[in-house]
Amino acid sequence: MHTFVATPLRTYADKKPVKHVVGATKVIAILNQKGGVGKSTTAINLGAALGELGKQVLLVDLDPQGNTSSGLGIEKGELDRCVYDVLIDDETTLLDVIVPDVCDGLDVAPATINLAGAEVELVSAMARENRLKEAIGSVRGKYDYVFIDCPPSLGLLTVNALVAADKLLIPIQCEFYALEGVTKLLDSMKRVKTYLNPSLDIFGVLLTMYDGRTTLSKQVASEVRGFFEKLVFDAVIPRSVKVSEAPSFGQPITEYDPTGKGAQAYRDLAKEVVRRG
């Protein structure tokens, strides 16, 4: 049996002082409506790798399953409030729910199962598509990057993420049917871009769960690169037992297996993200 290390709950007021001047905050939604493609894994590990580079990163967990929160050791049962309250209650700000310094430079706005109710409750809310955008507006200038881990659907929570984000990061796993559903995702993006967020664009496409020994992985990689061209990151995330195990220890891969190929891949990705600006 391994021991799961829970993060002691602190509030934003307990945050360590930031050592550098934060520039313009980049808000990036991590999205693919297919489940199991590595969205939460990427949010956690890219965030931690950017933290290692000295960046200030906020992860907003917008998935009712709360995998980003639990994967960083946050005990959801101990939370008084979460992202749900920020979206539904006008009195609750994003700073009220942030758990700071879960690892170096990385803060989390956690989710609990309550968020599942937000889809329904937002339907009748005023300016319902803009709730998250307004909330994130209050932390611009405090973080270099804000990553939104989206649910695997194209409902109102995801629309909130698309309206709040400057750019999209799309993880695509190197499996059969990898590009299936991507056209639907791109259609949703275009609709949001036309009606709600004209500046929305793709920041990058990330190949995940790549197994260099299989012809299938190579074929999918080449298909995705053919379709998205320069948008695809050079860094590729390998299929790795350690990467899959890390969340059950409440740690990013950079802490759980710092010298392994998974950690190295996410560090390469972090450098590429910084280079893309």
C-alpha cells in the first residue's frame, strides 16, 4: 500500500511571496471532449513544470470529477468552497477558493462534485457564458499562466472556459479514432469565436500516450501533424506507468519521478509553451 499525501489546506492569504514581476497573464483552456486523453494529467504536469521554470501558474479545475484537484493531493471533503461557488455565487471570488503553493509556483482553484450542478444552475443565470471570464479577470496580473482543465463535454462549463480563455491547448492521444470528434470541437470553437470571444485561437496541439514501438502511434502522430501542422508541439508525452501512477500519490510527475521520461517530456513541453509566448 502506498501512502497518499494530502495537501494541507491553505488559503490565498498564505501564499508565498512571488519573486518575479508577472507579465501579461495567458489564459489557456485544456480541452478535448473525448475523455481519457490526458487533459488533467497535462494540466497538472505542465503547470508543475512551468512552476519549476519560475513561473506563477493557476490551475482552474472546471471538471466535476475534480481529477486535477485530487491529483495534486487536495482533499475535496475538506473544502468549504470550490469553483462551483465562484460561478454561481456573486459574493465568492476566485481568490476565495484558491489553494496556494501545492507545489513550487503552482496554485489550484479546486472542483468538487457540486460543479456537476452548475451546468443546470447556469442555464437561468444572467450573463451565464461570462461567469468564468469575470472571475479570472480578477487574477490577471497575479499569474503568468492560468490553465482551465475542462470537462469532457461541450456543455455550459466548457463554453465558460472557451469564453474565458485566450487560447486552447488540445491534447490528442495516439490511439484509434484520435481525430474523431476533433471536428466537433473545432466547430464549437468557431461558434464561440464568432459570437462570444473573437480572439479565441488554438495555442497548441499535444500528442499524448505516445508509444514509439507501435506503428499505430506513429501513424496517428503523423496524421495529427498533417492536420494541425505547426500547431502541434514538438514535445510528445510518452505512454508511461509512472505518469499514470503519479496522481494517486497526489504529486505531479516532476516530483514523483523527476528523472523519468514523462517528467522530461513535460519539462520540454513547458519550455516550448514559454517560447510560444
